[in-house]
Amino acid sequence: VQQKILEKNKNRINKAGELLVTSEKSRSQQRNLSDCIQKISSIIAEASEKRHEATAEDLALRAARSENNTSALDPQRCKSNVKYVVQVREEEQRATQGEENPFSHQAQQTNRV
């Protein structure tokens, strides 16, 4: 538990190894003190919780979700690839027909001046 507290709250620990907890919720020192005690108890409770072990069912659900996510992206990737192939073919056709890139033509005109 102590190790988890050190790992999760390393920004709140000073060089002496003390956990610093502050509160400025109210103007009353007593209320702020009780708020700090509440924060400390929640930090300890959070660190003392045991981690849930993944069951075979959990692992199967994770794998299914991952598969569904990738299958949802497949149509988008296909559309993107089709657009790219069409664009490349159009550029190749322009090159074989002797058409110049309209931007390169403008560049040649500016070089002549």
C-alpha cells in the first residue's frame, strides 16, 4: 500500500518523504484540516484496493472489441486507397498525354521574365 501511495502521489511527496496534502476550500482552518484528512483517507483507500484480475471472458471481450475497431476502419482505409490510386492514375495519364502540371507551367512563365 505504501509503495502504491509513493508511486501515485510522487508530486506530493517532499525530500523528507512526507506526503503533503493541502486544502483551501473554506476560510476555516478546522474545515480545511478535516478536508485534508478526508483526502488522505481517500488516497489510502485507493491504494489499498486490489486490482481486478482479468478473466478469460474479459480477455475475449477485449479481443472482440479490438477486432471490431479494426474492421470499422477497414472501409475508410479502402476509400482512402481508392482515392490515392485514382489520383496517381490521373497524373500518369497527364504525363503520357504530354500535359504539363498546371503549377509547373506557371513556374516556367515566371522564369522567362
